[in-house]
Amino acid sequence: MLKVRFKTPGPGYRPVKWPPPGPYWRSGYDFGGKVVVIAYAEYLYQIYEYWPDAQELDVLEVGTEIAFSDRFPRPDWWK
């Protein structure tokens, strides 16, 4: 899996298709009001497929397992 950080125009940040390839979270906002999203995906193209307005992509981890934490908890919908 890839762990990717990207920005999307606010206020919405949910994917346009369901279910997404991996869990995702709103991490915060940038100074311009864009939503910062952290998402897992198998392939980078899936970020644009599920979030077509994604901007400023930054691949944080490659070949990683999905990891949950207090800040990024397991979503109820995730298997």
C-alpha cells in the first residue's frame, strides 16, 4: 500500500466513489483553507480516481501496511 498526503478544496474531503481502496482521514487544513487528507491506496492513480480534485500529492510511505493510531483510528466501515 501507499500512504499519501494530499490537499483538496474544502470543505468536503470524502471520495467520489465508494468504497475507497483504503482508509482515509482529514488531517487538518492548510493556510488557504484546503483540506489535508491522509489516505491509503494500492496505486497512486487511485487517489485521482477517488478524489479527482486532489492536489499537491506527497507519497509518505511505499509498500507499507495500513497502520491505525489514536490520531488515525480504524474507520467503522473498514473491514
